[in-house]
Amino acid sequence: MNSILNSEQKVLGIIKNDLEKLKSQFGDERKTQISHDLGDINIADLIEKEDVVVSKTHCGYIKRMSINEYKSQKRGGVGISAHKTKEEDFVENIFIANTHDDLLFFTNFGKVYTIKTYEIPESQRQAKGRAMINLLPLSAGEKVNTIIPFCENTVGNLVMATKNGLIKKTKLIEFANIRKNGKIAITLSEDDELIDVMISSGEDEVLIASSDGKCARFSEEKVRSMGRTAQGVKSINLSPNEKVVAMTIIKKDDKDAQIVTISENGYGKRNKVDDFRLTSRGSKGVKAGSFTDKTGKLVGLKQVTLDEDLMIISDNGVIIRTPVKDISLLGRNTQGVKIMRLKEGSKVVCIATSEHEDDEEKSIESVIEENIVNNENNENNQN
């Protein structure tokens, strides 16, 4: 014992052996972490409040971009340069939102999901973006039909149309607090689907179109405001096997707007809004045109401007893009002209509008600046 106590080397050797035994017996990785207390920090507090550009493609890709990136570019139409898409895809929606705004995603199942704008991955101007199915807990067969930015200053109503001819109007404020796993936006029967959602002012008009080519145009005041989970009321009187294919909101100060109709065999035309006379809600409406075996049923109806392009998609995946101004302006009772030549057995399945792709006519910068001006005008009107 004395020899050990008198030898520093022997003492250190014993200590080393004991420590090595402890290490081999209890040498697990550290299970605690030394850090600052982050419990009271909200991730939103770390995100700068700024306006960004959000774009969505027809096939469900979404991204956000800095407005400054657009302003640094002096060329390129939105349909070409805002999004790098696959050949069978195109930009369907582009709008400005604040990073702290909520984005409301309405699906064909009648549900609404929400995420903050800053939760959408930021991408470069030419990037494809992120598939929305990776951002939202969508079920099999569920797809997003409409995206609406929502902030504390947003006012108005949400008007919803279903395939089976129901319409519902709900105050936008009722969608202020939506859980990330979604809530019911409208109660649907088993065989029904939500086809479109649009914002109205309370004094606008609604235009509903059916597959048989019937259109009902009526004041939104004919639709009383309902709760978020209500089913809605009848918008148009449908025949058996007939379904609603489109809805548009006609602003009270936009009577010069035009309407494009496209049939399943590729026939289409432009009409003035006043060609569709006012009817009562729940009526059979008026004919949007002459629909025969030659033209096929009505597939889509869109409110358009002459500086837009119309995208026409067939069931075999073919897309054509044509300027709205090149579509003939005809009377309501005509069948229209051939716009898309289809292969035998193919049918048009849907239509959409997009910014005109001719970069010589309209730069991205002008499109974004127009959006900013419109947002400022809306804020001034609300104040």
C-alpha cells in the first residue's frame, strides 16, 4: 500500500484503469443538450414581413419568389419565365401575398387547409417549385382547386359552387382560424364535389354554367350568408346526368368583361357578359350557345381579358395555348369556331387562363407592378 502511495505513477495508473472501466461500462452518448430556452420563441417572429410572389401550376406545383427578383428582370412573360414547368404543365395562378399571410387551399373534397406564405419554399424564378401534396395532408384523389390569400385586412365573402348545382356564400372571416390538418369548408353529399371558390364583395353577380350549356346569372344577394359547414342552396336547376362545370363572379363595376366558352369537341367563342341575361337563382338559366353532337357538351366557361391566353387541355394530355383576343366574338346562340383539333376519340376536359406568353408585349415587371397597384387600391377602398 505504501509503495502505491509513494509512487505518483502507480496512483495515476490505477485512476486510468478505473476510468477506462467506467468508460466501457457507462460510456453512452450524451443524452442531454445544453442550449438556450427556445420555448417562448415563435418561428413567425424570425420571418421578415415582406411581399412576395406566389405562383401555382396546373399540375399542382407551388413556390414563392422575391418581388425584387422579378423587378431585376426586364423580359419574359409570366407563362414562360415565372416557373420552369414540364411540357404538359403551365402557370395557372400568380399573385402577391405577404410572408405572414395565411393561404387558404380549397379542395374538391370540400375541405380547406392553411399554411403561412413563408412556409412555401422559396425558389428561384426558373425553379419548378414544390408539389402541394408535400405541403398539405391531402387524401387520395383530393386536389386543390383554389388558393386565396387571407390577412387581417381581407374582407368580403367566399362563394362556393359544387358539381351538383349547390352554391354557398360564407363570410371570409369565418376562415380566419383553420387548423393545418384542414377543416370542412362546405358539407358535400357523397357524389358531389367542390369545383370553384371565389371572393365576392357582397354586391356582385354570379354566373353558373352547366355541362348542357345552360347558364344562370343572378345577384349574389339572392344567396344568404351561411356558416362554414352548411351545405348551400340550389344555384341552377339541373337535368339528370347534367353537372355544373364552371362558376365566375362578375364584379358590379366590370360589366364590360367577356366570357369564353369551350365545348368538349374543341369549339369555342367569346361573348359579352350582357349576352347572359339576369335570371333567378335556381332557374334553368339561358343557353350559352348551340351545343350539338358536333360540338359536344360544354366543358368550361371563363371570364377573360384580351391580354390573357386560354389553355385548353384534352383527355390525352395535349395542351394548346391560344390568345383570348384570337377567339371570335360571336352571339350567344352560336356554336362557335373550331379552336382545338382533337385526335379521334379525344375530348377537351378543362380550360384555364394564364398571362399572355409573348414577352415582347408584357414584361413580368409590369405584371407585378399592376398587382401591387391593385392591392394598394383595394386597401384604400377598404379604408
